[in-house]
Amino acid sequence: MPTYTDYKDVDQAELQKDIDEIKKTIQVGEEDFQHLLKLERWGRFATFSGFAIIALVVILSSYDSGINSFDFWFFGLIGAFLIGTGNVARWANVTHPILHGAYDKVPNIPFRYTKKGFAAGNRRWVDWLDWIKPDAWAFEHNIMHHYHLGEEDDPDNVEKNLEWLHKKEIPMFLKYAIVYSFAAFWKIAYYAPNTLRILENKENQGTDNPRSQDYEFNPFTKRGKELWLQYYLPYGLFQFVFLPLLFLPLGSTAVLTALMFLVIAELSANLHSFLVIVPNHSAEDIYQFLTPHKTQGEYYLRQIMGSVNYNTGTDLVDFLHGFLNYQIEHHLFPNMPHSYYQKMQPIVKEICKKHNLEYRQDSVFKRALMTIDLMVGKTKLLTVEGV
């Protein structure tokens, strides 16, 4: 293993200068917007083709001789996987960069593709209907996560969030079982209530109300009621009530069949999004920080030391990763369009080489296994106190 420069010995001022020089080269234009539209079309194609396949399976299965058992499951699962892929694409490839304001400087950009216009108000139903409320996620992710990466205030610090599991006196295989089960429902169990909690803490700043550390699922409490009415029910009723009921003319069995494949699609979306999102900052070779960053150079240093990339390649490979395989570049330049990542990666690698900083990059599957070891308490994050 090569020896890298210690945190305290990195020339943060020079690192800041080098990265700021890259920022000057980023000129967002129509080409970048067209790249976004391509990714959006790919996601929509996955979604609509998935729904079309499931609709065909449901219709054919409503007739005794319409489809055999193998074809029923084979095509039904393909349809569910495509819907799940479209779900992740709508979030990672489209919503994520837009809510960072990545395309706001494109000349004459339609308002609905800007940070202020995307998924705002009733546009949520068209742009990004999910378990998560867009404005809550934008604050939790864009502000609290990005500008407090690996710190106490980072809401996505996996080790901190799973301390309760680490302390459980249960067999290790049960801890692994809990984590794998959690991955299948993590948007509902974690992201929705956590983004609401973080947004409420923001709104309570400057008041006597204490910062909440707990999720609230009880619909008879103030926050629990908001969670159900504004987070869970809009998406849940549309996806698992309205859509299956479209098949009611074919009978109750058709409705239940459609519901079953939509549930499988949801599980696929949760597992896919967990795979590409959670391991970005979570493993035994990733750093957390006990103090807030003090300078812009230190901020840049932490984005590199606290992040890991996955394998990168063509637009299709990157699309399936939600472009989260360029996590180091994304954290250095959070409002950069996806179209820049492939061009910026070799430049960022050279900067890391110049400053003798480790540029971590591995298979997403390897990183997921490392993350799960961290989640069950088998490993720990590295820790630095700052300078």
C-alpha cells in the first residue's frame, strides 16, 4: 500500500487554489442541458416500458390461456426491474443535479428545470413523486450533508446513525439480516422521516424548541401527521392504490397482480438506490471529522478524504450508477452538470496525485459489502480531529 500525506500535512491553500482553477473552466450551456434531457428520456423509457410490460402480463394473465407461469414471472420481473430503474433515474440522474442548481445558468432554460422550479408545488406529481418531499430532501442533502460531510451535523453519517444496532447484544447474523432488510425499505424507513426531521430542526432554529434526534412515525403527532400526509400518502396512494385499480375492469385478481409487481418494483428501486448512494461515504477507509471545517481548502480536503468513487465509463454505465460513481467530483463541484463528470475525473485525479492524496475508486458491489460491515459494527470509520 502506498503512503499518503497525513491530513494535517496537506497544503490546504494550494489544494484550494488548484480546485478553484477547475471551477473557472466550467461553462454550462445548451449541450449540458441536452445531456440532462437524454438521461431523462432514458429514465422515462425504463419507467414506461416497465409499466407496459407489467400491463401486458396482467392483461394476458387475466385469460386462462394467455401466458404460462414462466413467462408470467420472467416478463413481470423484467417490468418491475425497469420501473425500479426508472425510479432511481428520476431521482439520481435528474432530480439530484437540478436541485443542486446545476442547470440554472443554461441560457433560456425552462423554469421547471431550475432549482426553484423543479418539483415545486404541483410539479412534484410530474417531476419527482416519491416517498420524500423535494424541499426537505434538498435541504437535508444539499446543505446539511454536503457542507457538513463526515461531521457531527452530517445527517447521512452511517456509523453514527447505526450506533443503536452496534450496541444491540444480538448475534452478528441477525445484525446483517436487519441491514439487508433495511436496504429494501430504506427510503420509507430512513430518508422520508430523516429529511422531515432535519427540515423541522432548521425551522426551529432561533426558538426554544430543542433539536430532534428521533424519527416520528405516529400519525397522531404533529410531525407524524405531516410525514403521512405530505410524504407517505401522496406516493403510496398513487403507486399502490390508483395504478393497480386501473386494472379493476379485469377483476380483483388483475388488481392484486399489478399491485404485487409494483411492490417488487419498489423493492428493486430501494435496493438499487441503497447500492449506489449509501456506500459513497461509508467504509473503514473513509474519514469522519470531529470538528467543523475552518477553510475552503479544508472543505475540499474533506470531500476527497470522505468520499469514494465507483467504476466509471460510458453514459450508460454512469446512468445505471445515477452518476453517483463520480462522488468525489460531485462533492468538490456539487452544482456541476452530470455531463462534466467524465471530463473532470482525470483532472481531479491529477490534483490528488499532486498532493499525494488517495483517490478511492472501487466496484460499487465491493463498496456496498464494506458499507454493510460498517453498518453492523464490524468496522469503523477513520477519524481526524482537524487542524
